[in-house]
Amino acid sequence: MRLDIVTIFPEYLEPLNVSLVGKARARGQLDVRVHDLRAWTHDRHNTVDDTPYGGGPGMVMKPDPWGEALDSVIASGEGDTRPTLVVPTPSGRPFTQALAVELSECPWLLFTPARYEGIDRRVIEEYGERLDIHEVSIGDYVLAGGEAAVLVITEAVARLLPGVLGNAESHRDDSFAPGRMADLVEGPVYTKPPEWRGRGIPDVLVSGHHGRIARWRRDEAIRRTALNRPDLMERCDPEVFDGRDREL
Ligand code: 6GU
């Protein structure tokens, strides 16, 4: 997969050299290209923002540098391949595991993280007519810019790429993974030693009884979901609660 990111803070994307995403790059599974938006400005101050039409606080990112930057990145593709445009914005659609899966199936993603009050709307309209586009929010809070959202989205997408996670099964039981644990968050996990500061581990986990272990994990997932995510409980599939008891 190829990833292009156009930003006024290229150094903000340095974490893409680390850990899972960094290793995927080193292995050639991810081709990440970070571009400085100011490379496509032409004035002495490398201006990327201006005051909003209609007044109000803050600044808006000018369309010209974005237009030149996106044209240049798009033209760098092979043949007539086109990137899928991902526009991080607090007014976008919520980023979910389902969207992470959808984006992981795209060969080429182009991210446009903005600072200030966002990008002149005409840029989104223009490229929305030429490219598949997703305006995406990573949650109900406001960040100073979209770069942190790019890191979040990239990590969620990269770990879904074939061969990036060590174990192909590793994301089967993820919180929010489609399938068995759909709409439940995961329960607690334990490792050695069997006693730490006087605290043991649940006996069932060393019982060797795989059916009982699976049922215990399911029950703990439901308990944690009810506690932390009552919104998910509302739309939980009743089958998840008791549909598998026959098999356990
Ligand atoms: Cl994608 N950008 C910004 N600036 N704030 C956000 C966000 C994105 N998602 C949630 N808050």
C-alpha cells in the first residue's frame, strides 16, 4: 500500500518510522511519502492560510497550495492509478474498524491533515469529484490539527494489511472486529507470574478447558462493554450473549 501525507508539519509524522508501521515500511509493505505543503507556496513567507470569508475567529487554509500539492501527488502515480483521499476533520464521519477495513483494501491513500479552521471547501469539492473521498473524524473532541488523526488511522489500517501482523489470527478477536465478538470490547488479559503482589489469576484460565475459557472471556467482554460502553450494549446482537453457549 502507498500512503501520501501532505502537511505543514512533516516532523509530526516521524512516529511512522517506529514500531508496526515503521517495520512494515522497512519490509516494503508500506510506501509512505510525507510532503511539506509549503513546498507548493510561492511567496516569501510560504503562506498557507488566510482570514475566513464571512468573518469569525481563526484562519482557513488557502486552496492554491493544496491544489498544486494534490495535483503533484496524484500525477506521481503509475499510469492512471488514483489515490483514495482521506480528509481528517472533526466534522467528518466517525472513524470505525469497518472504515479501517475498507481503507486497508485501497492500494493508495492520500491524507490531507489541516491546521487552523480547516481547508477552503472548494478543495474538497474539486477532488471529491475526481477521487474517492472520506472525510473522517477520530472522535468527539477537537484536535489542533489532523496529523495525530493520520497517525491513528494509519496504524489502524496498516495492522490489517496482509503480512503486517505476525499472526494472521491476531485481529480476529479485536474489540470491534466483525464476527464473533462484534460490538463487544475485549475482556482482561493475564500473563506470568501466576501471583503478583498477592494477586492471582482467574482459575479458569489454567483449567485447560477451552470451552470454559471461551465462555469466561465472552462473559468478561460483556461485563466490560456494559460498564464502559453502554452505547454498544444497546445495539448488541443477542446471539453474542447466548448463541454460542451450546458450543461451549
Ligand atoms: Cl480528524 N481533526 C481534528 N482537528 N480534530 C479532530 C479530528 C480530526 N477528529 C476528532 N477531532
